[in-house]
Amino acid sequence: MSVTTQPGAPPAGAIPLTINIQYAKDVSFEVPGAPGVYMQPQGQPQVNLNLDVQASRLDPNQQIYEVSLVIRAEAKQTAPPGPNGQAPAPVDESAPTLFVAELTFAGVFTLGAVPENTVEPLLLVEAPRLLFPFARNILADITRDGGFPPVFLQPLDFVALWQSRRAGGAASV
């Protein structure tokens, strides 16, 4: 059996992306109104999420990169449900902040012999896709351990995120 590859393509069976290590680079959880926020009846908090993917080369002579998922979750207090289960009023931006959770979850990745045009999608799509489940669990755990309902991030489309960054001119590694 013979295997043929196109010029510039990685050899058959080669792994284009290797995770060397992954780690929580920075974790922060604040409850600015504690202990008062725990003493008041609460509805389901309104959580605003921001997520960014960052990549930087660690050694100019090698294909080794650090890729980071930077997540910020800020929860505002909502009114508790009304009598007979009627919906609470919409969240007011001046509502008290219940908590702020910030997480930078990173990994060090080695790229195999890949064409130059695949470096960016590997680092900004595939690497964060591998890191995401671990970051998602950490965020859920710290919000739950902080006394609030856990924040569960929904699966993300990293291809769409990368494409929107490229359209805005912000994606370069």
C-alpha cells in the first residue's frame, strides 16, 4: 500500500498540532457586594460573557505557541420572579453586580510541518476548541463554589469567531 500526499501537505499520519501542556494561567472571582448579596432573594442572574482567543509564538526558531482563552463573566442581579411565577423585570444596567469571574486558560502547542496558511486556523480555531471544555468546567466550578448557579458556556463556533476577527483585521499570529 502506498500513500501519496500533495506538495506542502504534512506527511500521512503526522499530527499537525500537539498539546504540550494546558493550565489555568489566571483565575479571579469577585463578589463585590458580599455578604449582602447572599441575604437578598434573587432571581436567575443575568450573565454577560466576553471571550477572546490569543496566540503568541514562544520561540522564534520553533513552531511552539501559547494559546489562551480569555473569559470574563459578569452577573447582574435580576428581580425575583413575581407572584404566580410572572416574569421579572428586564435587567437594569445599574443593578448590583453579583459576581465577576475572569479566567485565562492556556495551552502550549507545537505545530508540525504544516503549510503557512494553516498556522492561523490551527492556533485560533483548533487549539481553543481543545482548551474549551476545560475552561468551561473551571468557570462552572468557580461560580458554583462562589454560591451562585454555575455558569455553563454553550459550545462555541471557533471558526465563526476566527472569521469575524479576520474580517475586522484583528487575527494575526
